[in-house]
Amino acid sequence: MPRTYLVTGAASGIGAAATALLREQGHTVLTADLEGGDITADLSAPAGRAALAARARELTGGRLDAVVACAGVARFEPVTIRVNHFGAVATLEGLRPLLAAGTHPRALVVGSIDSVHPTDPEILAAADADDEAAAVTAAQAAADRGEGHLVYSSSKAAVSRWVRRAAPEPAWAGAGIPLNAVAPGVVLTPLTRPLLDDPVTRALVERAVPMPLHGHSRPEQLAPLIAWLTSPENTLVTGQVVFADGGADAVLRGDRTW
């Protein structure tokens, strides 16, 4: 049965691949991005997040069957925690009323294998407290001391933690809405190509994210998993961070689980 989806970050990468597959399956997909989508919204700012929810309501008549929050950035600066955590959470929370009116509603956010890498405790504490100003201050402090890489890993760890905490709550599980995250490894996109084309940075990337199963992935390889997790067939999986990473998590964390 055709469904109505909203995908953020749909202009490129995983968002574009998910959009293409869902449309091939016969679904209606509304797209959101900084430009070129059905909805133009800057998720780094509260005004842009509110505009996304308002415009989505207008375009859908107040109902959605699934939301895929793919929008994200990988800069070593505060905008990363603004978009990857606070923007993603605001997207899912802002569109939750539309999901509640949908059929077999589902929600998903794209995380990252970087969520298992070292993080900044102050950024995480601020994110857990839903204190965006404090998170931005902590992210800037990390960047100023030369640890900007912690901003990205912290942003992905924060949103993964939020999924784990929110999914069992009445607003999500209690309303029959599975909420999950997909955590890719290294995905071949315009963002990662320069890193992988340089032998020195490629070696660093492969050491940080070892992917023994088939190596680096293409966005199209993530799309079927996203489609299934947001389909009516998924009736039990919720609160999970599903590592679609070629085995990187298993290598990095061994036999440890949560």
C-alpha cells in the first residue's frame, strides 16, 4: 500500500538514495533540504525547524506515515551539534503529531559508527538536558582546543542516546510508532571522496572505521534497511541503533553490547 514519507537531507547521499528507493516502491515522498526540496528548511536554527513542521502539515493535510531524518553535517564546529542532534530531534518531535495521524507510522534517524568513538562529556550532558546553548558552548570549546572531531562523534552519540530513551515512551511506543536509528560506516559521498582519494587520510579513515565486509558503502546500500525499518512490516524493532557498517562496530567494540 502506498505511503506518505518525509525525508530530510534528501538532496544528496543517503537521503537521496532513500528517497529514490521509496519512490520506486510507489510511495509519495516529500523532501526537505537547504535548497531544492519540497520544503526548504535550515535545521541548524529553531526557526527552520518550526518552518519544516509547519510546511509539512500544510503539504500533507496533517498526516504522515513515516519520517526519515537524514539531514546532517560533519563539520568540526558547533553547527554540527545543532543539526545532527537538536535539528534531528526537533524534526522527529515536530512531526510526531502528523505520524500519530498516519497509518502504521514509523520514524528513523540516520546516526553514525562515529557514535562509538570518543566523545565530549560536556556536549553529551548538554544534549541530554536539551540545553542547546550549553551544547553549542561546549562544542566551540572543543573546537578551540583542537578537538573539533569530538563535536561530530558527540552529535551522533547524543542522537543515538535520545532514540534509546525516547523510543519506549508513551509518545512513541505507546502511540504505536517504532523509532530507530541506522548507523552507517564510511559512505561514499562527495563529502568523503576527498578524504578517501588521499592515501594518508584514507589510512586514517580506515583505521578509525574498519569495514571488513565489502569495505566502504554506497548510499544505495543503506536505502533498503531504511525502507524496511519504516515499513508496516516492522512491528517489533524500536529503540535500536542498527549498525550498517560492514562490521566496523564489531571490530571496534568486540563482543561488548550495550
